[in-house]
Amino acid sequence: MSSRHSILSGIRNNSSSTDLNWSFVQVKGTLEDEFSDADLISCVEFNSTGQLLACGDKGGRIVIFQGNEGKKTTEYDLYSTFQSHEAEFDYLKSLEIEEKINKICWLDESKTAANHFMLTTNDKTIKLWKLSEKDKRIDDSFSNINRNFIGGCDTTEYPEFDHTELRVPKMMATEPTIRSNLRRIFSNAHSFHINSVSINSDQETFISSDELRINLWNLDITNESFVIVDIKPSNMADLSEVISAAEFHPQHCNIFAYSTSKGSIKLCDMREAALCDHYSKIFRDTINGSDNSNFFHELITVISDLKFTNSGRYMITRDYMTVNVWDLNMERNPIETYEVHEYLRGRLGTLYENEYIFDKFEFSLII
């Protein structure tokens, strides 16, 4: 398989031993391939079955890979690719809007028949896409018809036609073609950059969040949304934290969670109030999140991604240095912590000088 059409094989390499060799890959291909800044991967997301992996890049493109069914392999074949977003310019604010894909969210496969639906977003605009498979049929062969009576006409009356040579084309289906159709555009609802998009379990509504607000949308209504979280203070000088990620609960359509730049996760219930200013639960790491003596502490504890497991019992969060697993019944401290790149802890000063410490890392979950 071509290396350009394999993203996971460039990340995980199988060997005769049980150890896994990992390498850092930012583009869809190998390091030997030529690439530009637009080819850098900006987000990834598996669908609910884990068979499809969607990758968004800085050029506004969506590239989807499909796993080899029935084979225990890490290779994914190219499934589809399309241009999701284009660069725009906001003339009212004199602001250039990049085409970079910030988030991808798949809709539930079990409720969308044979089609695939996904939400994609850049800094300002959310789009709903439909991916449909259509069989590509070709003329494979011809079958002979040797009959004297065809279509109600006696061929013996027309000797000039040799009925033994009559052939009907036989159509054969080959690999299906994938068509991407833009179904909805949701825009003009965020003053700041969109950092999260999450579909509700009812598959009818979704939330989108920026640094100060979380909006609730209906998939069928594009011209209005409802603000369900607003942390913008009357005086911006009093702003102490911003929203970094938001996610719906996979089973309860009234529950969602959002994380903040201070490393906390707040669980909210929409049944309590239309505006969820007061959270139901707050999750904090009181062990690793209290080292305020470190100058870089606030920067590396910003939660950049948040997801629930399919069971809804656990949450998984990602900050600059770690991945944490939380039990919804335990608000103090995660039950598991995985160090991602601990070797960088002694080089935070260099990362800060080069502004790499402000990079936000995400993850994709199959559980």
C-alpha cells in the first residue's frame, strides 16, 4: 500500500516482538514526501465503529481512511477526500479567517442508514457533510441471446437480422465512489475561535464552544442557536479562565461537560436551567494540579481536549504533558494518568521561547 495513503502505519510499526515502535508524524505520508504548511494535520477523529478515520489539515481538507475489515493490521486505506473549508475574509471586522480544520465530529452510524454524516469546523463556520457510497458500474461482458422471439417480434420475419449475434451488455459493480455533499452551514454565532463541536445523543442537536461561550444548535436550523454557557465577565479585566473544550455525554442528552484553561472540568445539566452558569460537578487534579511554584504550570495544565467513553462512566482529558482518565463518581483526582512526553519537562523554557508551549494537542478515542 502506498505510504501516502497510510497514516496509522506511519505511527505504529509492528515487529516480531511485542514492543511497539512509535514515531511522530504530522502529515499524511512519509518524511521523504514533499509537503507544505497546508498539509499539516490539525485534527483527527474516528467514527463510532472505528473503521473510518477522518483527518483535517491546515489547508481545509478532510481526508478519510478506512480500516481493512477482517484483518488485524494497523493499515488504513484511502476512503475519500474533499475540500471542507476555504479561506475567508470578514470585511466587518477586517479579519482573515483561516481554512484550517479545528474539529471533526461524526454522527452516530446506527442512525444514519448507509450514509455517513460529519460536522467540521474552522474558526468561525461549522458545516454538516453527507458522505454517500454509489456503486460504479462498468460494462464487464456481453451475454448472447439465441432466441427466435424477442420483444414480441418474430425474428424469422426479419432475415436481415442475425438473432444469434444479439448481445446484451452485462453491468458489473466495482468499488463504490464516495460523494461528499454539503447539507448545512452554521455560522455567525461565535465572536471567538471555535474550539469544540459535539453531537448530542439524540442526533438532533449539537454544541459548539469558543473561549467564552457554548452554543446549542439544532441540526435542521442554521440561523439561530442558544447560549447555554457564558463566562464572559462584564469587565474583561476580571477574566480569569477560558473554555478550552466541550463535549456532550454519550447517553444522557441533557448532560455535557466543558474544560477550562485552569485545568478543571465542569459537568452541567441542562434540566437545571436554560443558562448553565452553575455546574453540577467540578473535577480537579488536586495532586498534580497544585504546583503553582512552576512558572509554566498554568500553561501545561490547560486541558486541550475532552471526551467521554462510550459507556458514559469515564471522561478522558488531554493537557500538554499528560492524558488523564476520570471517573464521573470521583471529582477529586483522575483514576489514571498517562505521561505523554515527559522528556520535554526539562525543556519548557525553550518551548516557551519558541511559542511551542502554546500548541494544543488532541486525541481520538475508540472505547
